[in-house]
Amino acid sequence: MHPSISLKGIFAPLPTPFDGRGDVALEALAQNVAHLNRYALAGYVVLGSNGEAGYVSWEEKAAVWRAARQAIPAGKLMIAGTGCESTRQTIALTRVAAEQGADAALVVTPHYYGGMMTSDALVAHYVQVAEAVPIPVILYVVPGFTHVDMSPVAIARAGEHPNVVGIKDTAGNVAKMADTVRLAGPEFQVLAGSAGFFFPGLAVGAVGGILALANVAPQMCLEMYEAFEAGRWTEAAELQRRALPLNAAVTTRFGIAGLKAALDMLGQRGGLVRSPLRDLDEAGRQELRTVLVEGGLLASDE
């Protein structure tokens, strides 16, 4: 199987830019990556939840991964969001991502038949995928979107497969994250799935994070991580508190439309979301601008 990879550090889950016609804007994607390449990020997630993966066709996904890989330096990882509803589809799409240069696959829990997604069903799914694909698999548990969760025991069981290398945990239950670290052991890598609980996640054993906030405030995220790594926990905790309103604005409060609008305000390429998502209205944009100004990312006179 593929040699294990290090997931230490911070990964930005890239939004997928669309042009005025609603088509994928690959040049805009490359420009956003080029901007973020200036920071010491460990890599990128391409076509995860922030990438509106559920709204992007397989043909578009292959093109996005190809364009992203060309823009991402060899020293930074490209993690592709490849989770589908069936095990067979997930294997096929993960192979496509590997062909386009992905270093690892982020595989969301199947969830359409939610009541049937027992621990046994999910563990079997992940083991089958891990067995059949040429790149490492990262579990993606995001009950806020999927309404499907995995227990630390089930996560640890899936993690027994040598090609299941870690998990993105987006629930924010720090006690559960700690239990996952305890049960899955030191080889299994837990990633905090939001900047809202990044510092407490690190404190209980997470090795890094996939943080939407890293798209708009990469330096703040990196400083929190570096302060933690250096043992400056008071500083890390202060950065965690400062990050909360900014993080909420580009995640739960305004969603992907907020993240894209924030990128536009900061001079990057955000653009429109795909229907049925709705773009931010003018009132929302004003509220978002206020949060960015108060967070020190925008000058107040802009």
C-alpha cells in the first residue's frame, strides 16, 4: 500500500470559483492557490464541502484537480474530496483524483440512507475503499451536513487498515476527539475540521487542521498552530478567541457564500455560489465586512 503521509499542519479547503456563466473558473482557482502558496500551509483540500463538491460534475472535478495540482507546489499536499454515496463510486472517483495528482483522498461518510449507516456499514465501506485505491484515505465525518456520525470505536476500527491514515473531524466535540486519539493510536492522524476549535483540538492530540478560515486568514491560523507547537498556550488560546467571529462568518453564519464574499473583499477570487445555494445579499455583505474589519483583515475605510 501507499506509504503513510504526514498530515501535520494547516490545510486550506479551497472554494471552487465559478465564472459569470456558472462554469468552473480554473484560472481563478490557480490565482487563489498562488496567493496561498506564499504562506507555510501544509497543503490544500480540493473539492471538499467548501468546494461545493456535491454541485460539481465528475468531468469538472477531474479538471479542477488537474488545475489545482499544476498550481500547488510539490512540497504541499493536495487532498481530494472523493466521497460518494456508494463504495463503488467512491473507489472510481478516488482513482480519478489519484490520476490527477492527488496525494490523499478525503472521503465523506455516505449518508443518503442515514439510518442504515451503522458502524459496521461505515467501517466496511472505508476498508473496501482503502483496499482498492492507490492513495491514502482520510475519513471525513461532518454530521452538521450529513447527519451521520461515527463513534471513536468505529473510527479506530477503520483506522486499523494501513491505508486509512486519519480523519477530519468537523463536529467540534473535543472530548470525542480526545477519545478518538486515545483509541486509534499514535499512527492515526486526527485533523480538526474548523478553526473554531483548532487550539482545543491540538491540545487533545490533533496533528493539524483543515480550516476554512485558512483561505482568508492563513497567517492567523499559522500563528495559532506555531504558538501551540512552541508551547505558548496562552498566546494560542488568545488567537483561538480572536479567530471565533471571523471563523463563524465564513462557516456557519454566512456559509460558503460568506467565504466567497470574504475572498472577494480581500482581493482574491471568490465569486458566485452554485444554485440552490444563495449568494450573500447586501445586508449580509455589510455584516461580513464589519466582521472582517473588526478582525483586522480589512481596513475600515475600504
